Amino acid sequence: MSVGRLDNRVAVCRRVTSDCLSLAAACGGTLVGGCCSPLTVLPAETTAESMQDIQHMERISPASTSLVAGAATPLGPADFNLSAPREGLATPADRFSPLVKMEIKVERASSEQMRSKEEEEEEEEEEDVTEQTELEQFLNNINISEAQELCISESYRMNSPHETQLLAIADSFQRQYSILYPDRKPLLLSPLNEYGVRKFVSTSLRPTATSHCDLLTWQGCASFVADFLSLEPLEPPGDLPTQLFSSTLVLQRQRATCFEFASLLCSLLLGVNYDAYCVSGYAVREMCLLDQSLQQCPLLEVQSETPDQEELENQSTKPLREMKSRFLTQQEKKKQEAEAALLLEQKLKEEREQQPADPLRGLRVHCWVLVLSGRRSVQENFFIDPLTGNSYPTDSEHFLGIESVWNNFNYYANLQDCRNSCTVSPQHLHTHRGSKNSKKSLSGHTGLLFDLEDLKMWEPVLHGAIYKKHLVRDVLERKGSKMLSKLIPEEEQPRVFEMPRSWLTYVTVSEKDLEARWPGRKKVIGYRKAKLERFAPCLNLDGLVTRLTTYRDLDCTEVAVVTEWYRYRSDKLEERQINKLHNFTAERFSYGRDFHLLFHRWRSLSAGTEREMEFSSGPHLHGVARRLLSPDEMKEHFEGRSDFLQYRHVFFSQHCTPQNLVNMNPDLKSLHVLKVVERFRRNNSKPANEDVAERVFLVPQRRFEVTYHLMDHRFIPSKRSFMKPQPGHQFTQDMVTTFQVDLSEKPLYTLALYRILKSLMKDEEEVAFQVQESLKEVRDIVVCRQEEEQGIELQTRVAAAAKVWRQRKNRETMAKEEEKTLQQQEKDVLAPFMIRLGNPKTLSREEAKQLYQSCLSAFRDKEAEHTGFLQQRYDKETEELQVKQKWYQQSHQQLSQQQVEDYQNYCAQKTLKISAIQKRLDRQREMSQSKYNALDQKLRKHHQLADHLSR
């Protein structure tokens, strides 16, 4: 080794050792070792002799420990394998090497350390000034009020002693990592926040629990983050960011890098008890730049083929049983779906191959989220791309390598080989197949291993740090051994450095953020042959929230289908699809709108318009579930009818238009109907040969055809055909043709057949009326939809609540007015007489005098009736008392003492009642005249009679 090379190596060793000494002093210990030997922090009580012994042992055996001071992890013979690959990310064999290998690393590092100290200081000062200027300009551009500025916690602007100590450990980890792995990029450990303060990345995660139902699952959290933020691509794309803004500021700006996307999503997932980690690594160009032009739109569903007309007609009849295995049918269907998916994948692959190759493949830095199994019923590890909210398996080809992962408890550097993307190489897989901690992860798995406690695959920054599962386990152990700990004192465990608490304040997602959802309250995403537009509720006056436009070509120039979703519309419209390929428009509605309409589809034909409608059959008047109306026919499907009708098919003549038949006479001939076919379900209360299964009305031929249900053990149903007699002709048995399956049954007599014919003729009139009502309903629905589209109204939750409140207030006001009117009418003696005249506003002289005389006459009659009623009561009670007294005089000698007492009580009660009636009768006679005079004066002063009576 040359002298210059040795001097360079010594200089590097001194610089690293001096930095580590400062770290050891901060930790309260003493540093042992150098850059070529393990770095160990010893307690302050360690003597000089013991330190010399340790240094002597290290010179004899250069076995290595971990990168972080305070945790010794000796490596085995595999760590000195000089034939291990050095390209890409390093393997565990590259963690520590002998002096010869270390010398090569130091030579590479020495060339970067040869700059003079003055030049370094000048450059650092210039960088600090530049960064400070940029941060000041950025903070000035952010619209934060002075009140918000004062509410910002001091933790945003400065570091606590605990955080300062953590930054020293992170710097030591970064230096040793750079020396041991010079081919790998530096780790993202302590970027600057929005105030230019260095913060450790793990402390930038703040577990955030929320009460919003939409954010209680990983799907809801990922969807919200992907929708709420807009991407700021990394510049340059191959370097780690120097700044990592807080999630609180990211929620205000709604703009973020992929690392800030992942930090916010990881905080939300940790708050709802997912085992989530941020991942720093490399991904494909499309994922880093949020280019989804080669992906299938998630809202785009494969449209199933519409059933044939014959199937719709025969859906009420029982299909013939196919002698075919259901298992084979399912397997064949799965095979066809797999072939279609494979064909689509091949097509997408061909389109990707046509794209120009990415010169930065494998170098583009990206950050995403890792969710480990074990919590919230997560069975397998998976990745979440925070930019799109989609989940991927851990061996997905979209992710090309991993540098590190972290959560709010620790930070881990990846020591696995990622040259084959996120899959383990066969050599690495063979090396760790015998690992006890890896057996479970390796079974049936070829991706990276995420056993973060395995130090051969992951290197933590903080050794012995507490995990969340450790905290849960400790709590359970304390509860179990609470009584035992009182008897046996616990041994004090050596204290280890723990991760400080997050410097972020509580991350709040408001209801307004959930409603606004997208930056600028709208977002446009381009997919393969599709464009997806999202809008915040009530942003558009028509209630449009989502529009999906699919195209026929990759250049997205020829529109195929436009699908729109709506919310809060008063007409209950939820979805509209405009299909330009097949030239039809379809609308879907929610329950509760007029006509009970759920679905409406129409398309223009050469002869007219074809319309298809679906209804909520329960509340519908005629039980219609589906209706299809075309220029030459109408089909209706029914549910829940008491007459068991389930299908009706009406054929019209070709020279008429069904919409013009609404005002015709309710007659099948007047409606230009050629034939009506009706099918019925089985009515078990009737015999099968009497229960009608199908009946046909042949209008031009004046004939009815009736088909009955199949009898048991029969393959042919019974049938009857009736000829409708001409006007003025009598019914004869020759007008009926019968096919009877059971020959043992007696044929019906002429009278019974005539009654069936009369019933069919009556049913024909009812069918004509229902057909006309159906045509009228279709016309009314079309007119109603046109009026609704011209005056669209939105009913948000607030507007709906206000509307309900206004309606309730209106009802209360009307009730009060009616009550007030009734009270006034009760006070007004002329109210009953005015009602007879129709409540006129003005009265003539004759009408006024007539009302005056009528009111006085009615009062006299009422008083006379009341006086007569009292007189009748008085006479009746007096007569009963006299009869009782007469009975006592005749038989008082034979009465017992009890009977005498009963008689005396009876006489006392009757006397009291007669006396009360007498007083009421006298008072009535005295007050009758005074009441009459008072009424007369009141009528003369009445505002409607005063002018006429004063003349």
C-alpha cells in the first residue's frame, strides 16, 4: 500500500472516528474501534485497560458488528465471501469485509474527501443560503394567516434534545453506510421540513385516527390520498428529495411529492391499526410520473351481452333441463375468462413494447407504502401506490428495488439483492433457506423477505427499539404477572435509545376535505382508451360527479361510450350512459322518484323510437317490472300480481304509432292491436287443467286461444279456442275447439263454455284499457323527463334538510290558520248560515234580513228545544218518584228494615235531582229573553248586517 493511499485512509478514519466520538459523548459512553473495525459505544465506566484489551482483540479478529452503536451482531463466514456480486443493491455478504476489501472502499471515498476545508465551508454556506432563500420564498407564497402561523407548534421550527441525539445517530449511520456500500445511493434519513429544519423521517409520521367511515379501511385511506393530492414529480427523477414537508402542510397545499403522498397515507393507516411502512426505492416510469395511459380504467367494466329476444319472451316458461355438468360449465367459463384476461395482457404488453424504452429504468426514485400481514385481517403482505391508491403484490414488476423502509418506530435499510427487481435471486434464496425466521416467509414465496427483525436482511437504525407488537405483548404480560411482580422485584432492563415522538401536530381530515376531494374540486385522469373526470359534489349545476369517456382508438379521438354519474338530483337520476356505437341512451334512477321509474333506455329507429323501462314493481300500480315499447310491439313483465299475470306481449299494426293511440277508445281494434299474448304463473288453488297458462287475443280473426298449465305426468297441455260471435248472432258450441289431454274427464257443457267466452270478452276490454294506460304512462314519463332536464334542481343533505324544515313549517302554519279560522267561525254566529249561502263576501238587503230572521228563529227554536228537554226531564223524574211513593204506601207494612232504608235513600236522591232540574228550568226561562235580546243587538252590530238593518 502506498504512503499517499495510507495517509488518505488515515485521514478518513480520523474524520469518521471524530464524528463517532461526538455521538458517543452525546450517548454518555466511549467509542471503541475505527472505520476498519466494529464501532461500539461502551459505557462511561469502562476503564482504559479494558478498552486496550478490546482494541487488541479487534486487531486479532476483525469480526464486525452492526452499523449502529450499541448493538453487537457478529457475522459468520458468509460475510467474508469475496465472490459476492457488487452491482446494484448490496447483499448481506457486502455488509462488512476484510481489510483488503475495506481498503478499496476507502480509496473510493478518499477521492471525495480531498477537497480543502475552506472550499467545503464556502460551498456549505452557499447551499445553506440558497436553501434558506428558497424556503422563505416558498413559505411566503403559502397562504397562511398570522393566526395559523402563531398556532404552529415550536416542534416545526426547532429540534428537541432527543431529536438532536437521533440526528447524530442518523448521521453516523449514513456515513458508515456510504463507506460500506459506496455503490448504493445515500439513504433518506433526515430531510428538511418546510421551515428548513432537519427532521428524521420516522418522526414525520403521525398515526392519525379518524371518525370518518370512509377512512377506516386501507382502500378508503388510499383512495382519499390519491384523490385529494396532486403530484409534484421529483427533480431530478433519480435523486432523493432534500425536503419532506409535513402532512399538515400537504393537506393545505394539496400538492405533494411521492414521499409526502406515502407519509400521509402511512399516517392514516397507522391510525387505523395497520402495520404500515413507507418504502423508498425504485419503480417504473409510468408509476413515478403517474402515467396511467396504458392501464385499464377501474370503472370500466366489461359489458355483458344482452339476452336474445327469444330468451326474454320465454323467460316465464320453464326451460328444459340440460344434461350438462355444472362443474364443467364453470371450468369452461373460468377458462374463457382467463383467456380473455391473457389476451388483454398480451395486448397491453405489445402496446408497452411499442413505447420508447426508458433510459432511466431502475434509477427513478419512488416512494410507496408497505402493509404487512398480521393486523386488521391482512393475510398477505402487499404494496399500495399512494399516487393511484391501487394495491400490488410485493413481487410486482412495477417496483424495481427497495432501499429502505420506515414507520414511526424505526428505520430499516434493505440488505437483500434487488437486481431482479423485488424478487429474490436463487443464490440469495439458497443462502437464507435455512434461516429460522425466514422459513415461513420463504414457503411458496419468491419476493423480497419482509422479516424486519432478521438482521441479515434488514439493518435497523435503532437496535433494540420498541415495536408496537412489543408494547402490546408487554401490556399483556404486565396484566398477567401483576400479582407476581409485587412479590418478586423485577430486574431493571438496560435502557435503549427510543424513537422520539412525532414533531407533527394532529393531522386533521375535515368533512370539507372529504367533500372537496380533488385539487380544484375536479380531476382528470387518462387511461387506456378512456378518460375519467371527477368533480366535487354540487360543483356542476346538473349534479355531475363522475364522467367516464371511452374511445375506440388509442389516440382517444373517436368517442365510443360516455357514462356519467350524478348525485343530489331532485329527479333521482344516478347514472346516464350515451352509447354512440349502438346509438342508445340509458338512465338509471334511485328509488322514490315519480312513476317508480328505475331504468330508462331509448334509441332512435327508422320507424320511430324504442324505449325500455324498468320499475320498482312493489309500489307500481299494475305491478309492472319491465316494459319494452317499440313502433310495432310492446312487452311488459309483471311481478306480484294477484291474477298471477307475469308477461304480456302486444303486437301493433305497422302503419300506426303507439304513442298516438293514447286518446283512442279503449278497444283493441281502435288501438290497432293485432295480437295480445299473456302468460300466467301457476295458481295452486286451481287444478292444472283449469288454470290458464297462456291466452292469446287475435283481434282481426275475432278469436281467443287459451292454453292451460301442464298436468302432473303430462307433456302436452290442454287447449281451447273460442270464436267471438258476430253482433246479433248467438253463441253455439261449434265456435269452440277443445283439445283435452285427460280423456276420462267429461267435456264442458255449452253454458260453461259460454261463461268462459264471456269472461274472455270482459278480459279483452280490461286488457285494452291496461294497454292504453301503459302507452299513456310512457308518454307521461317522456314529458316528465323533458321538463326535469329543463329545470334541474339539486338536493344536498343541507338542502334536503332545509326543504323538510320548510315543509314542516308550512304544515304547522296551515294547521294554525285552519285552527284560527275554526275558532273565528265558532265565535261568528252567522258562520253556519253563511256556509249555506256559499260564504259570499257581500250580502244584499234581502239576504241580510233573511239571515237576521233565520238566526233569531234558530235561536228561539234552540232555546225552546232546551226548555222542552228540561221540562221532559222534570216530568219524568217527578213521575218516577210518585210511582215509588205509591208503591211504598201500598206495601210499607210488609217491607223489611233494609227495604225501608233503600226507599228512603231513593226518595232523597230523586228529590235532589228534581230540585236541580227545577232550578235549571227556572234559570233557563229567566235567561232566555235576555239571551235573545243580546243576540239581537249582536246581529244588528255585525259588520255584514249593520248597514242593511240600520236603514
